Amino acid sequence: MINNNKKYAFVIALIIPIICYYILKFKTDSQTFVPNHFIYDTVIENTVRGKIVNDTQWHVLKNISIVNQLNDTVQLHQLKDKILILDFIFTRCGGICPALTTNMRKLQESFLKGGTSRNKIDTPLIYFLSFSIDPNYDNPQVLKKFADKYNAQHKNWWFLTGSKQVIYDFIFEDLKVDKYNDEPISPDFAHTSRMVLIDKHFNIRGYYNGLDQESLKKLVKDIGILIVEKDSNKPSSLAQSFVNLKWILALVVVGIIIFLWRFKNF
């Protein structure tokens, strides 16, 4: 017969790894979910180790050439590896645009050191892009005056104008701002309260109501997640620890089976 010390050792050997397993499993399952991707171009089927695996090719925004409020000609793809927040305004707007621009300013300030526009940009990864939907009127000088009115930091908040055809094709064909939303948007005048979140690879990661505080809170949270988002092909250290613990638990179970077999009179 096994003495009491061996009984206690057996119980501890059985319980501890099980408790650790479920603690780590809970932590793994409760990890923060990254924002979804929106719009895919194609799905490619690959065979990996005899199994068919679908590889989704997410839509990448095309490169466009536009002009900002400083009269600089810029291209979207020069912002590679940046996180972009887009909205759509026009300077003569007496409706939602002032509120949208005010909320965009608050977003910019929330990512400044100290939270004020007087301080240095804390996160150069983030750019704010306000596209004029009335580009024939909103030239760079008009946009510069409008931007200054809202104390915009020009370094990472661009007010953009250019060819109306280019801007509207980008809004509807690339960004598809009229999708995933009940708000009607005219193809002739893209007046909308929507903000769009773009990741470092020019993939669309979210649509938000720029006038709704709860939606804006989610936008701020999603921006923070994208800042630290890692390559999806590389498992997180926590997930890898979970896999390693499975192997450890399996070894412990084998050891317990051997223990029981050896002391079958227990």
C-alpha cells in the first residue's frame, strides 16, 4: 500500500498541471480579437500536407495621387506601414462636417503626448486623411484655412483634394463606403458620417460612425490593436505557450498512468 505522502504527491501531480492547463486556456481564449478584414479580392486554394487550405487575398487599396492642404502632391502608398483613419468632408458644409472634423481632431489629440495639440506626435504610425468631396471648390489654400480652424497638426493629418473622378472612384470602388451600412450615400455627392480604418498593408479593417461616441471608442480601441498587431502567420507567444503546455500535460498524464500501473494496489 502507498503511504499518505505518496497519496498526497499523486494528488498534487494530478491536480496542478490540470489547473495550469485551464488557467492558460482561459487566458488564451480571452485574448483581444483583432479587427476584422473587409472586402476580399479572391480566395486561393492551396494543398498543405494533404489538406486543402483557403488563403484569402484581402483587398488592397490602390495607389492614388492627390494634393494635401500644404499644396504637396502625395500618394497613398507612401504611407505604407502606417495606420490610416479616413473621413469625407467639404469646407462649405453646414451639416455634419464640423462635428466630424471636431471628432477627428479629438482622435488626433488622443494620440499625442499629453493629449494636447501643442505636444509632439507620440504615434507617427497613425495618419488622419480627410478627403474633400467638393474638390473643385476645396483647393489647397481653402483646405489649409479649414485645417487651421480646427488646429489640425499638418504632419499627420492631411486634408486632400484633387480630381473629383479619382476621389469618387476611390471612395466608392475601393473603399466601398456605401457598403456595410444602412446610411444612404449618393454616388454624386459622397456626404457621409463614416470613418474608415486602414491597416499597415492598405487593407480595410473597419467602418465607424464618426458622430457616435460608442463607435468612436471602438475605433480608438481598434487603432491600438492594429498598432501592436503581429504577422498573422506567426503565432503569439501566449498561444505557443498553450501548445507547449498541452505536450507537458500529455507527459504528466502518461506519468500518472505509469504511476497507477506500478502501484495498482493503491
